[in-house]
Amino acid sequence: MATGDYRLTGVLAFLIVACTTAAGWQGGHHPQKNAPSRVVQPTLAGRANTRAAAIGVPSPEPRATPDAVAGTPTPSPGTRSSCPAAATACVDLNDDLTWLQSDGHITYGPVSMEPGPPGTRQATPRGTFHVQWRAGANYISTEYHVPIPYAVFFAPGGVAFHGGSLDTPSHGCVHLDIGSARYYHDHLPTGAEVVVF
């Protein structure tokens, strides 16, 4: 291939990515086409801020289990036993930790998270849930009009894992840093079990 062909290929690849991003293409779609959605595509003005937070953030590599990395938050044995081995994602509301697992072995995390404030209408619900759908990088909450990048919806009422502040309580969702939110989005398939305790 000649040098000009490589440049043309690179330009075409860039244009395809730019066009699909500008058009708001998302890899996941809501499975219920006629159901009302609590999220909408951002306006063109709002996309710049969302994209700045989401584009160029690679999905991080799986984090080693807590025993392998010093300084990584470690759930206690009692906490780990609160999340059944069948669960793919675990959310510990007492210690503000979440992790992904396979057959009870941690495959990613634990990572810090920020839930909805306990004892309020916006508390993150406890229970066993299943991933309903994934919204992608450029969605905005229709109820609160804020970006919810890499949202993974798992509980009734629009509760999701998504990128958000780790210093400000959520409106019931589970805020993650943007890299962890993208990893959860990329590794939690529809139907995956989520246990919040």
C-alpha cells in the first residue's frame, strides 16, 4: 500500500468514528421500544461537555484482586459473603464499594462509588437485580438533565451504574469514576445479576 493510501484509510476511519459519534450512535438499545425512557440524547451544545469526559478514556484493564495490590480497597470476608457467587456485580452500600466477579472471584475492583443518600427518597435500592440495558457514553438523564455516561440500568426507576461524582450523592444511581463506568458498561451484559446490599 502506498503512503497516500494509508493516509486515506486513516482519514476515512476518523470520519466514520466522528460521524457515528456526532449522530449519537450507541452500541446498546433499550429492549422495550415503546417504553418511556428516562434518558435522551444530549443537545449539540451539551455533547461537548459529555464528550470531553467520555471520549479518549480507554476502558481500564481488569484490576487485580485486592490481595494482589497494596492500597486497593478490600471488602471484609463478611462483606464478600453478602454478595452471592452467582452475582456479576456487587454493590456494598455500607463501605461505598463495588466490584465485578465471576463465580465469587473478584475480576475488577473493588472500586469506590457514590450511591444515593440512605434514608431518603433517592436512596439506592437494596436487593437482587438484573442489567436491563446499557445507554452508552452520550446519554443525559431526562429527569435531572445531567450527563450519565456509560449508564448500565439495572433496577426499576432508572437506577444505573454510570460515570459521576464520587463526592456528591447520586439520585439513587451508583456513581463510578469514568474509567470504571466504561469498564462496567463494556463488561456487564444484559441479564447480568447485580446485588446491592
